[in-house]
Amino acid sequence: MAEDTFTPNPFHAMKTFDAKHIKNIVLLGSHGCGKTTLAETMLFEAGLIQRRGRVEDKNTVSDYHELEHERGSSVYSTALHTEWRNYKINIIDTPGLDDLVGETIPALRVADTCVLLLNAHHGVEVGTDLVWEHMQRYERPVIIGVNQLDHPNADFDATVAQAKEHFGSAVTVMQYPVDQGDGFHRIIDLLKMTMYVFKDAGGKPEKQAIPASELEKANSLHKDLVEKAAENDEALMEHYFEKGELDEDEMRIGLKQGMMKRTCFPVFCLSALRNMGSGRLMGFIDNVAPSAIEMPAEELGGGGTLCRAMVRQCSSPSRP
């Protein structure tokens, strides 16, 4: 691993977080969907590394083993962590090859939220379905990231349609791209009802009003999102019927409940390679994805239950 690629903050390890401000996620998906690149981008976006590595250059934080350098892909699950706006996000980057699924199962066991990446130009692949079968066993909340929207053959709508066909009506669009393919640089966020505009280098976007040409579509999808949030809580549903709308905080409450009940799998737009959309995804993980203490207790094989927060105490140290 290149010395200038991985430069951790020496004071980061000294900071402590209460249980509510620790989020444990696992990156899942088929081979080539961009899990390791997204993990690298999340570390870079948070400032834990000063330069992003590339899988092709064999200098990413996650794929550090010699065998992974030889194969040019992840072979082992790697524990990482980053910090975003006073939350600690523990990340497990998993391999996507079908014959390495044994690395995925232990990661599912300890994570609280699954981030399932879909390749925007391949859609739901055989490897995605294989991972999904194991995800079903552990019944974790799910966030879906449609990645590689900058690919010339990217098709967001087709990818979402396939996701709904394979994973059900819980698949819920949170964002959609205005441009996709070579010109991808704009994302409309349906929770915040704003448009994020990225420069070519990615990174922090500029927030703009949704253009008039997109308002009808955005309003329709926003209404769908509000209804999805409201259906998970009786008080929110009553509020929605009375006022016809929910504010952003109320929607977060409903979406979190929907994620925990697995009636809502929020869909985000990404280009991990160009660092577009990663910050917004991290913010959603902070503010909406459940922490270990919010998740229901685990049922033990011999009877009884175990608080999921206690499971985290058995986790191995993470990188960086």
C-alpha cells in the first residue's frame, strides 16, 4: 500500500462515541460493483486519507493483502472505520466473487445495516441474488446504492425496476439522476427536495433548486417517499392524512422504522469512482440507519436473547 495513500489522523483513535453515534455497515454486492472503491471514497471524503487509492493501482486501504493485489479484487472481508459529522461508521468491505461468499456471512452477522451496491450498467446480477439470499437469513436493514452512474451504459430506471422485481416493493427511490452516463453530475434528492450538482472532480456538491423540467417527476416521487415513511407509524400516518405532508425529521423517523421492519430499502445514486453521492449516503447512514442499540435483540440458539450492542464488543479492531 502506497505510503501517501493511507495517512490516518493520529488523534482519531482517541475520540470516543456513545452507542447511538456508532453505525455498523457491511458493503455487499456482486464482483465489480464498486464496494472497495466506495469504501476508499468514504475514508477520503471524511479526511482519514489524503489521497484515494485505486484497485487497479493496488493501493486501496481495503485490498491490502498480496493475494488481493495479484487477483485485482477483494478476497477477504476487511474491517474499516470512518467518521462523518460526529458519527463513527464502522465498515466491512466484502468480496463479491461467488466462490468467496464465505467471507460475507460473518460480516452479515455483526453488521446492523447492509449497503447493497448495484452496478448501474449491469443491474441485478447473479452474484447480487446470491448475496441477497444470505441477507434474507439475517434480516438486516438494507440501503441500496446504484453505483457507476457515470458509465456510458448506465440505466438507473432499469436497475431500480430489476431491484423491485428481485427484492420487492420495499425498494424505495430516495434519489434519482438527472444526467447519467458520461455527463453524470446531478442528483435530485427526494427527502431534502433539492438538487446536488457536482463538479468533474466530485466531492462536495453545490445545492440547487430542482429545475422546472424535473419538478413534476420529483414531486411525484417525493409523494411516494412520504407515503412510504408514513405507513410505518400510526401517528405519522394520521399526521400525513391531516396535513398531506411530513417534514424532513418526520420522514427520517418513518424511514428508520421502515428500514428496521424491512418495508423500506432506500435507493441512492452513486459514482464512487468520481466521489459523487458518497457524502449524502454517509449522512443518511448517520441520521437514519439504526445503531446497534436500536436493533432488536438477537435470539440465541440455546434460548434467550443477546443485545446487539454487546455483539459489537466482540468485533476485531478496524482499519485504519
